[in-house]
Amino acid sequence: MNIARYIDHTVLKPTTLITDVEKLCLEGIQYHFAAVCVPPLFVKKAAASLTGTAVKTATVIGFPFGYSAIEAKVAETVLAIIDGADELDLVINISAIKNNDWQFLAGEINAILPIVRKRDKMIKIIIESGVLTDEEIIKCCDLYGAAGVDFMKTSTGYAEKGATVEAVQLMRKHLADKIQIKASGGIKTYTFAKQLIAAGATRLGCSSSILIVNEAAQQN
């Protein structure tokens, strides 16, 4: 298994430095990761650094809590695309889920998805599975599956609980095959990464990417 091709090499800490981003991009190219994921401020820098390579530039929208106004998320999406993002990891409004306001969530994705599609970019929907019930996760799969997003993503990495095999399995069971799953949050070992892939994940968001790749090289 070429584990690197599953990984979005990520730095999203609030104290991220431009040197962190430069290093991330160099590592992304060196290890042939699927993408590097950086804060919105650094999208332009990452996109320029990755020009001419197969490594995609990813960023986050509404991160990490998801309760930004729809209009703010629309603006973030437009700016990220202008700056050169290939993939957008959107945190949905978790408060709306908890208040059972699925109409609001439908309005949110319906406002953002056409912008992404018009520019032929990729969208990953972060649902924060660690704070949701199974029923809420299934409802998310139904809503965003029907909308036709590219990926459902488990977590931001900022909630109490990150990716789990059980959440990935549940999402895979309730999504069409064409909708991929990204697991993120707390993935620090090759063993756990393999378990998430076996459960149905096709992308992994990791800040411990090189550790995982080196561990894989030792085992294979």
C-alpha cells in the first residue's frame, strides 16, 4: 500500500508560520502526498510552491467550529479558489445539526456547492462525527450524499474526539460509492491509518504524515 497517496499533509494550528507552510509543501512534493492542507491565509503561497506537481492545495472553510454565517463561508470559498485552492474542506454548521435545522444546512451547501462546481474544484464536508449521534451522522450522509459532494470528512481535529473506524464504517454504509470519505483527527500511526482505509476511507488528514510513511516503510 502506498500510504502517502492517501494523505492530506496538514498544518492548521492557529500559530502556523509561513516557514511551516514552506516545509509542508516541500515534504508534500518529496513524499508525493495527495494534498497539503493549509490555513486560508497561506493558500496562495502553497499553490505557488506546488505548481507543476501532482500535489493538490487544500484549505479549510468555516474552520474549526462551522458556525460562521453562510455568507462568510461563501466569501471564504470564493477567496480560497481565487488564491489557488484545489480542494475545500468545509466545516458545516454543527449547531444547526444539534438544533435539528436541516433546512439551514441544505441552504448552506446549496449556496456553496455551485461555486465549487463552477470552478471544477473539490469539496469535502466536515461533519465532526465525534460529537454527533449515529442518527445525526446518517442524516448528514443523506443530505450531503443527495447534494453530490466529493467527500464526507469525519473531523476537524479540534473536537474532543477525532476519527474512528466505527464512524467511517457508518458513513461508508450510508453513502453512495462515488462519494469518498476522508478520516482526520488523531491519526498518528500506520496501523490506525490502515484500519481507517479498510473501513472505507480514501483520504486521511494527518499532521503526523511523515511518521506514518516511515512506519509503513519499516513494515512493508
